[in-house]
Amino acid sequence: MFFLFGCALADDERVRAALRRLAVPTGVAGLALFAGTATEFMALDDPFTVWSPFALVTRALFGAAGWCWVAAVLGLLDRPREVRPPSRVMVYPGTAALPVYVLHQPVVVGWPAPIAVEYAVIVAASPTLILVLYEGVVRRTRLLFGMRAGPPVVLPVRPPDPPVAPAR
């Protein structure tokens, strides 16, 4: 649903302008909604399958928080860019984004251990293991994820189009 609505709305400049204008308040609203669900999630045994009114409200607030965050991210990312090539610092994460996203899925797995131990190990070990796999296998061989054989290609940034005055 996110993808379909995004395709339908992304081409409408009025929607994009509204998302840019409301990005920060929408992000704050998403954070507040998400924080509001914390106590409910902790109080319920399984908030995603229980059919009590309390659980339904929790899921609705959680979904609304997700929608707010998506709208905020889209608004924050849809900013005019300066006309200059990206720095080397930004080229690395841009190139690594897809491989790291794909690699994190098989790396983060659970096992029967206390939840605090699982959390600590996942937070410490999974980013390390993912980056080692990316650096040692993907970036060095460039055979996976459709990566080109040479260094990453940095495309020039096109200056933004001037704003168009609305027709009267």
C-alpha cells in the first residue's frame, strides 16, 4: 500500500510541497504516536494478534506513527540540492545501502537466550558482521547486487527547476 500510494502521489507537486512544509511536524507527531504505543505494547502479551479494543487502538496508533514517519522522511528528502558533487563520505553509504540492507536480513537471527543477551549481541555483532561481509565479499568482488566492475559512478546533480507560479 505504501508503494502504490507513493506512486500515485509522488507526481503531484501540491502533495510534494505539502510534505516538504509539514515534514518536521509530521515527524514529531509520528514520534509522539510511537511513544504513546510503548506502554500498550508492554502491557499486552501479543499486541499484533489480540483482538481487544486496547490492542486495536495500539495497532491503529502504531500504524498512524508509521504513516507519519513515511510522510516526514519523504518531505525531508525532497529538498532542493546544491549543485556540487557528493562528498566521498556520502558516496560510500550510498553505494553500500542496498547490499547492507539485504545482508542484514540473514545475519540478524534469534536463538534461545535471555532477551537482554540477544539484544546486546545483535546490537554489537550484527553491524560488525554485516560490514565485514560487505567490505570483504561484496565491495571487493563486486559480483553481487548488480554493482559495476569499477569504482562507483558519481552522476552530476542537476540544479532544481525554478518554481512555477500558479495559474490564475
